[in-house]
Amino acid sequence: MIHYDDVFETKSMIKYQNLDVRTLTMGISLLDCADSNIDKFNENIFNKITHHAKNLVSVADELEQEYGVPIINKRISVTPIAIAAAACKTDCYVSIAKTLDRAAKVVGVDFIGGFSALVQKGTSKSDQILLDSLAKSLSVTQRVCASINVGTSRNGLNMDAVKAMGPIILDMAKQTKEDDSIACAKLVVFCNAVDDNPFMAGAYHGVGEKDVVLSVGVSGPGVVKAALQDKEDASFDELCDLIQQTAFKITRLGQHIGKEAAKRLNVPFGIIDLSLAPTPKVGDSIGEIFEVMGLELAGAPGTTLALALLNDSVKKGGLMASPHVGGLSGAFIPVSEDKAMINAVTQGALNIEKLEAMTAVCSVGLDMVAVPGDTSWQTLSGIIADEAAIGLINNKTTAVRIIPVYGKKVGEIAHFGGLLGYAPIMKVNNLDNDKFISRGGFVPAPVHSFKN
């Protein structure tokens, strides 16, 4: 039974606290599109994507009007291209990226994810072609997102792939230097990537998923902030309880919208990812939640604990609300997309080392971090290696989305636009790590991975 109080509370969350459905993401398998002829493969994937996703945007717009709930993004994820395109007799996948971009434009979605490779145990011929094509592919397309999974707690860490990522990131930074190296914002390097993540830039459609599914990502940092706003005297266990109750409400809303969208599109419902993903708007910030909890700025002593209890409580509240919680569910800390985090960086309260510590307890990792354009590839690969190590040992998803902004130095601002926001260029540790990172090879799985 629906109560009037619940209706008015939801309306207030939407109007004043920036509650929204952050994304409806359709996952589409491209496994049945395989062909040795790359032109035929491109034709197959274009036809399949545009067939299944042709009504995604219109259905989302209908639901937004009917329910009054903003649906910010409509997106597509596809089978990792290094898998789907493995049969193609070619040495370059740039045309595939262009085809994905064209399909995304035709159906009207803002991003399409899955220009990806899973290289945690080694690099196949197709994986290598994708890696070689990566910089140009993300530089000549607008809507294509990519991810590379370099390790898992079960398999270990591919250090050859980690070493390769630094030069690739610098290459795409240079190729899009006129746009503050925007191509780098469309690439995520993972350890322990998940198959059902609906959020970009890391979304791809796992090979164990159904042929087509619809998943929903819902967000509400402002709602959590409002719930804690006047609770200065609340104990930590009371804070956790309040966050769980709020996450429960947000999840129920997202699940209803997602299931209704899947029904109208005649595809199975996948998962709901409840991730507190900030935007550059005032009041839609993870950093502001820290401040309401009692921290002067993000980065103050206690910040890691604040993030840990926030992340855990969001997961618990979501799991109580829906049997379909998946993806990354928790809290994201992208610097460029969070006004309070940007403020903390500019005031010197938050640096990369503190962010790295925080990633041990959040949903993902170093996200939308802008660094000087003259950062060496060895430093970039070292940062990726450190972040992957946290995921590897702690059996959690970690990731790096780092942007060496060509031509800019510490303290300058990079502008990415839209939900990607803007970011101050952060200082990196430039101590020499060349001999270490150049070793290559493989880091074996940790001892706790042997659970059979």
C-alpha cells in the first residue's frame, strides 16, 4: 500500500536532494556476431545493437514523464570486443570502435561501453590488437568507453599489461590534447572487474550474462546528506542505520523504474547498482556527506572510516531492498565529478596518496584524477599497479581512471564537461620506479585465493 507520506518524501528527494536514476544500461551480447570478415562483423554488431536498443531512449523518456523521476543517462554495454572480435582477420579494431560509436549515435545513447579486454592471466592475439588500437579508438570516437581488466584475486596480476597501460594512456592524452586529454576519461583499468556494472566508463556485458538485459544504476548522495543533516549528536551505529534506511528507499525506487523499463522493452531485468555517484552539482556530493558527518573537508583524519561506513551501509540497505543488487554498489569518489572533493584538493586537504587509501574501502578506485601532462608512463603504470594490489589482496574491485592532461601543470584546471565536470591537476610522486615497473611478468594470486 502506498502512503501519502512516502509519495511526498520521494518528491522531496527528487526536487531538493538530486535523487535520480543515473543510468538505464542495456547489456547486449555480441557473441553471435562473430565473423572472420571485419566488415561483416561491423555490420552484424551495428544491426544487433540498433535493433535491440532502438526504443531505449524513448522508453526512458516516457518513464521520466510518467513517474517524475529524472533518468539522467541511457547507455549500452556490449561483450568485450577482444572476445567478440577474436575471429576477425585483421590487425586493427579502430573500425569496430567507429561502428560502436555510430550505433550509439543512431539510438541516441550517451555512452557505449565494452571496447574492452580481460587480460588478467595473459594477452591473446585479439587482446593485443585491442590494446594496440585503444588510443586511436578512444581519440576518434565520442561515445565509446573502454576497460582493461589486468588482474583478479583468483588469477593474479598481469604486470606486462600494467606496464603497457602507461604508454597507452599517454598516447591517448596526446591525441586529444585540444580537449584536455578527454580520451583518458573514457578508459578504466580494473582489478576484479565485474560483468554486470551499468556505470561508465567501465561497463561491459559479461559472457555469462543473458543475450540482452536491462540494468539500472541509481544514485542519491544528496538524499543521504539530507538524512544526516541534523544528526550531529547521532552515534556511529545510528549513522549507519540512517544510511541503510535511506539506501533502502533509493533502491526500491530504482528497482521499480528498472523493472518497468525492462518490461516495456521486452527484455529481462538484470541488476540494480546502488552507487552514490556524485555530480558537479552543489548538494550531490560524497564530500559533502563527509562534512555533514563532522569532517572539515574530505581528507581530514577519519575520512577513510567515514567512507567505509558509508560504503558498507549503502550495500546493506540495498541488499535488504532488492534481490537484484549487483554491479559495484556502494560509493564512488571521482574527483572531477564532486564539488566538495574538488574543493578539498584545491585547499590541499586531499592528495593522491590519501585517495589511494580511501579506495581500499570504497566501491572502485582512483577515479577521474587529473595529473600533469608530463607525468611519465612509469609513474602512471606504478599508480595502476598500486591500485590493483589493493584489489588483488583484499578481494575487491579496484580501478584507475587517470588523466595526464597534456600541457597542464599542478594547480591548473582541466575541463571535461557535463557529468565529467572539471578537475584541478594533482601532484604525483615522481620518484624513479622504472627498474621496478619494467620487470613485467606476472604476480601470482594471493594465498587466500585457493578456496576449492
